[in-house]
Amino acid sequence: MKTYDEKHVKNIVLLGAAKSGKTTLSETMLFEAGIVSKRGTVEEKNTVSDYHEIEYERGNSVYATSMHTEWRDYKINVIDTPGLEDFIGEVIASIRVCDTAVLLLNAQYGVEIGTELIWDYVDKYRKPTILAVNQLDTEQANFTKTLEEARQALGNAVTIMQYPVNQGPGFNAIIDLLKMTMYRFPKNGGKPEKLPIPDNEQEQASKLHNELVEKAAENDDTLMEQYFEKGNLDEDELREGLKIGMLKHQIFPVFCLSAKNDMGSGRLMGFIDNVAPSAIDMPAETTEDGTAVPCDPAGPACLFVFKTLQEPHVGRLTFFKVMSGEIKPGMELINEKGNTTERISQLFIADGKNRNNVDKLRAGDIGCTLKLKNTLTNHTLCDKSFPGQITPIDFPGPKVRVAIEAKNKADDEKLSEVLAEIHMEDPTLEVEFNRELKQVILHGQGDLHLLVTKWRLENIYKMQVEFLPAKIPYRETIQKPALASYRHKKQSGGAGQFGEVYIKIEPWFEGMPPLKEYPVRDTEEIPLSWGGKLVFNNCIVGGAIDARFLPSILKGIMEKMQEGPLTGSYVRDIRVSVYDGKMHPVDSNDISFKIAGMMAFRDAFHQAAPQLLEPVFELEATAPDFMMGDVMSELQSRRSIITGMDTLNGYQVIKARTPQAELDKLFAALRNVTQGKAKLRSNFADYAPVPPEVQKKLSEEYRKTETVA
């Protein structure tokens, strides 16, 4: 395969809502370039991009897939991405390494659910963007409406480059404002006929061409001067102005397509070749310490891993972008995060499931390799002279969670290994082995994200699993002081057991006054690993309990605090004072005082107005104005407390405090009532008292389990 220099490699990512035609466009681009001899279709399950079994079953993309085309002495690397929010991690990683985003808009539906979420990440990374209005050959196609919605969502940078002459079922012609030519396509698509612009379109085309020229000129002083002198720009000057505007995020050129009928894709590819920036045109990448990394083939060798994929019968595939230098088979590169050296055994250009061997990849190119042992997504491989690690991809935190367990307990260990492997591929799927809740919990981007993971476990890894509700990590504490004593006495022949303990427990808070009722001989403050504190006072005088038994009393109390008397949850923020007791010269021992301390604490706890606490999250919901009523209603129906409202870029932002017990249901409900237009962020805030009726219910459920046990 030909090796291209850094100026002739273009990296694009196809973005858009589900069913906007990304996979069909990628197939058409590969066909136009001669990479495939026949175009596949999603319906026939034979496209280059969607080749995984789950994608065949669902009929849409689940994974981001790398491909390439070679078009007029340029190489175009193409990444086709999923259109559903649940797989946003695949989208973000692809945006991160590509140099131009091609955002597809379905001419039937305009700016759809999910498009604005995708745009947030395109805007965050400031990627040059092309808008492609697709499916102009459908009955409901409406180019004008789609354009208006795009401008409402993305601003005035949306710039018409082409417009359709006859949208609808008979669509076959586009007017191109850069070349001021009409392209008319044959019935089956492909290479168009170049024609003069019809007389009835001249006025509209001239008006839009002038707007395009002004837009291109205003991004560069030299071009602006030439425009003022000549009153126009030639085609090369226009291209230069458009490129500058795209790099500044001030021009998003709009193209017209029927990807299904192969109309407009060749012109789009030509624009990508001639105008869209390459990696060398983009701002330099940076390392974690802020050092710039120019895209220089003569620089130190460095690659950045943006995706890992475990393929059946193949092993681990590692996808990367060459950030600097050249990468060749046989090279040994350092991975500081993996604390290892990796050898690049083979280099490939991927086209879906097919891999093409290459001799080298230069700065700015995208490729993959096999069987790296300790290198994962977000890792950097480089030679010794490279200045550090490339700034990693910032993946979003999870939104929903579920507990998972193997139906066959013998598979527990295997399940842990497989889940770790899946997380390696998909960092947005987090796996938590929660000792407190005694559950393995999956955290994901949505219910579909979790269900696809379950499908993979059952169909790829052949493991039967089940989903269960994820438990809530409640906490227990008390609201008032209480006294209690407990005598542990046991005689069964020979040496017996005896220990008697008197304690006082109180709610602990920072800065509380010292104990007054009893003399405090010494105090131990114990920060608890689950949050809060235990303060333990030794108030024994006169040798009622030997000092050597105090650690055993504390141990008993700590054990009970790890399985609270109310619901079995961790106990926090309590001061315990041991002020009296009795011991036996023969029968007293550590176990006796441990049991006595535990039981005295339990009895005192029930008398001290026990309070169950639940984790509460700070929630931020962003949605359009007209949806605020539905959003507020859902929040309030799920025990949320509204803490503030604000506006941001034409959207309303509601801030609230929401119990974790309601979060999973709330996410699904808000996605439903806002048709996916609400954006949610949540972070743990603190613990707060649960309502009395909830505490009563949970306490009764716990007592039933104790009785059964």
C-alpha cells in the first residue's frame, strides 16, 4: 500500500443521529474509491463498517469502525460511529483523533435527538466540521427546514456550500456554490454531469455564492483585501478562506447527499481532499504537562491509543493515531502508564474486519496493531526522547447502574475477568466490585448500553448472567444520646466467659464539647473508611474493667458498626463512652468483652433515635425552555429538591439534589419526556436523612432477613 505524507492524509469522523446514513455514506465512499467493488447495505448486513453480530441483530452501529479510502492522491481515514447516546464513548474517542467531523443530518427530520449531544464534543475539541444533509431523495425531505434547525443549534457558522435543485423522490441535481456548477447525477448515481446553473436558479445561486465569498474572506486579512479590490475571490482563494474558517470554527460548510443512491459523495470527498485540514494543519497535540507535540514525521516516534477491541479468534486489536515520527514493525516503544516496553510486531490499516499490512505509518495517520500486552485506551507509546504522555480522552461518567451476577456460581471468577476485559475496550462501562453491598455493579451510559454488554457476555463469551437491582449504600447514625449495658455470661464446663459493659452513645459532630458526666481517661478518634468518625472514650475508673479489655470492647463496637442494627448498613458519626463494667478473675477474656461491647452498642443504638442516611447527588439537568415543566415534574416526583435555575446558550439549567435511589429511574424518565434532549450530569454530594416511611420500610425488610437467617 502506498505511503502518504502528512499533508495528504485526511482523518474524518462520520457523526449523526441513528439512521442518518453514516454507515451507508461510508460504504458509498469506499465504493467510489474502488476499495469495495459492490456497495453493501445495512439491511443486507454486508457493509464494511457494521460487521459485528450485535450490529447485524440490532440493525445499527454499536462500535466505531475504522476504514480508509484513496481518492485523487489523498488518503482519507474514515471512522463510522454509532448514533445512539448509550455508545457515546465510541463517538468521543473517534472525535478526539480525527481532524474533521462530518455531521450527517437527515433531511426528513432535521436536527434529531442526540445530534446536539454529539455537537457538544465536536465543539469541545474544536474540530473543523462539515454538515452533510442526507436523504434528500425521500418524500419528506426538507432542506430549508433542516438548514434552519442547524443554524438554531450550531449558530451562524453554518454556511451553504451546496443546495438541492429538486429534493424528494426525483432528487438528482445539486448546485455547487464553490464551483458555481450544477451537478446532475445519472439514475443509479455515481459520476455526475457538470452543467451550467439553470436560468431560474441563477439569482439564488449568485446570492448564496456572494455570501460564501464574504464568509471565506472575513477569516483572513489578506483575503479580505483581495475581496475588496476585486469584488470576488477565485476558487483557490475561496478554498483557502474556507479552510481558515473551518480551523477557526467559524465556517461549517453544508453539502447535499443521497448516500443510498451515491449522489454527492464524490464531491464531498473532493472537498475533504482539497480543503479539509490534515493533522499537520491542526493545533499541536499536548502532553499531560502541557508540552506541545507537533505533527512532524521527523520528530520522535509517538502513537496515542484511542480504542482497543477484543476480536474472537484474533485477540486484542489496538487502534492508534501516530502523533509524531514514524512507526514501523519491529520498533520497541515505551509505555509509561503500563510501565513496560511494547514491541510493534505488525502494522495494519483497518477496513472494518479486514486488515491491510503496511510497512510504516507517518505522523498524522491512523492504524492498528495486534497483541500489545499492557497497552490500553488512552495510553501513549513513544521512544525515549519523547517528552511525556499525550493528554488522555476525557470520557463521561456513567448515568445508570445495575448489579450483575453469573447464574452459575462457578463462573464468578471468569465473569470478573471478562468484565475487566470489556471495560478495557469501553472505558465508559465501569465495573465496581462493591464489598459493602456484596454486589458486582455495572455502571453505564444507559439501559441499552448495559443490555448490549449482557448480550456480549451471553453470546460472545457464552456466560449466562442476570441483572439485579443495584443496592444503595445507606449509612446509619443516631439523633440523641442513650445509655445501655450488657452482661455476657456463658458457662459450659471448665473456664467460662464473662464480661459486663456500660456505655453511653451520642451523635458525634465536629467541634462537639467534651464529655462532662464521666471522667475521660483517654480518647481515640477513628476516621471510618466509609465516611464519618467514631470517637471512643475510656471513662473507666477504679479498675472496674482492666485496660487490656478496652481494645476488645472497641473491636466489638466496630464490628457492629460494619453491619448496623437498623438495616445492616455502615454506621457513622458516633461517640461511645465506656464508663463502667464488671469482670471475673477467671472467666473474663477478650471474646467476652468483645461480645459485651457489641451487644451494648446494639441496644443503645435502638434507644438513640436511629436515623438512616442515603447518598444524595448534585444533579444538573439542561433542556430546552419548553420542556422545563416536564423536567421539573419528573424531578419533584422522585424526591429531588430544586436548588437553582440558570440559562445557558438558550437552554434552561435546573440544579437539584436527588437521592441515589431515584437516579437510575430519573435518568430513563427524563430521557423519555424530553425525547433525549435533556443533558444530565450528577456528582455525589453527601448523605442526608431518608423520609420516615422509607426508613420504616427498609428497617422492616432487614428484620425479616435477620429472622430468616
